[in-house]
Amino acid sequence: MSNILKVWGERRRILLDDKNEIDLLYLKKDHFCSTHAHKSKANRFIVVSGSVRIDAEFGNVILTKNKTWTVLPPVKHRFVALEDSVMIEISSVKEGIILENDIDRESQGGRIIDGKEVTLDEMRKKGLLEL
């Protein structure tokens, strides 16, 4: 299992094989990931604790404990932690294999400060980065 620090919290890899990856995500309140899409991977989100908003190009949904939601490729999406939260992300492919570069980022992740979204680069410039 590998741990990766992100602007929005921490990713702990639980499983990675040719068809699936399972990550435990520790999300910090008022932080968000990049807006992105996958070419092949479907993402299923399961909230273990807290509440998380999933924004997708066709709308959004708020997930609380034990609620799940799936994003199919190539739908653009991101998550926003409404409070400190723990979420499981299960990614899988029907055809081919899981590829590390199966992501098209549209915008950076970051943090909401005083109601305004501040990207990772803006946080670095302002000395607000906690990583």
C-alpha cells in the first residue's frame, strides 16, 4: 500500500491490478481535486465518513456515509470535501488495462478560502500550501 499526499488530503492505495485500483481517500474540509475525465476508467465513490460533493459536467450530488456514486468515462468530474471525510474510490476498466496516464485534467485542485476557490498554484504563491 502506498500513501500519496495531495492538496486535498491523502490517497492510500489498497489494490492495483490490471483491471482495478482501490484507494482510501482522506479528504480535508473545503478542499477539492482537479476537474478531470478518464478515457477508460470508471470511478465509484463510497463515503465512509463525512460528506463529499461530486461535481460532474451534468450536475452534482452530495454523498454522506454509506452513499455511493459512479462516474463513467469520459464524464468530467471532481470532488469537494464539505467536511473532513473518508472515501473509497474504486476505479475499473471493462476493456484494456488500468493506465496511470488515463486522466485529462481541465483545472487544478485546491482549497476554498473565504468562499473563493484557490488553486494549488495560487496556494503555493501565497504560502498557503500545507503539503
